Amino acid sequence: MKTLNTLLNSELSLYLQTWNFHWNVEGPHFAPLHELFARQYGELAALIDELAERIRALGARAETRVAAEVSGAAAAPEMLVSLAQAHEELSRAMRQSAIPEFEKAGDPGTVDLLTRAVQLHDKAAWMLRASTR
């Protein structure tokens, strides 16, 4: 369960960062970015809940150990890059380590959940990168 709890806490950190940027984004693209960040932290909240419930369904405890400090002082373009990179890192970690671990363990339910999480992160990263142009 260590892997799933690590992912859970990484997702929570990204959720908090996204939520903070939603509150603090400024500039000529405020409205669409405010909306984009809101949509993305909503999607992350649903994923976080599903991850925690999967951990519980597998008989373990969902552990929360999040240390996040986000000032919200970044400019909008920096926010977009920062969030895109975080989504890409989570996607990569799932594809390279977590999914193979659960495939090897014969756990198709967790593999399915993580595959859907990869899709969410890849789409979010794409939308954020596309918004920087």
C-alpha cells in the first residue's frame, strides 16, 4: 500500500497547489485560467477520493502526509508551467513504476484506476501547456 499512499499524497499536494493558483491567478487571462484551475482541482478531488477508497478496499488505511507550501505569488505563465510539470511527473511515475508494480501483483482494479489517472494527468498537462501559448 506504500505506493498507493505515496501517490495519494502526491495527488493531494497537486490539488492544494492547483487550488491555491485558482485563488491567486491574475492578469489578462484571469477568467479562463481561474475556470481551468477550478475544473482541474475538481477532477483531482474525485481522483483523490477514488485512490483513498481503493486503498481502503484493499484492506489498508489511507494515510495523509502532505507538506505543501504555495505562496500564490507566481505569475500566471509560471503557474501553468509548474502545474503542467507536476502532472507530467505524476503520469510518468504511474506509467514507469506504479502500474507495472500492480500488473505484476495481478491487481487489474488498481491498474485500471492508475491508467485512468494517467489519462487525467496527461490531459491536464496538455491543457496547461496549450494555455501558455
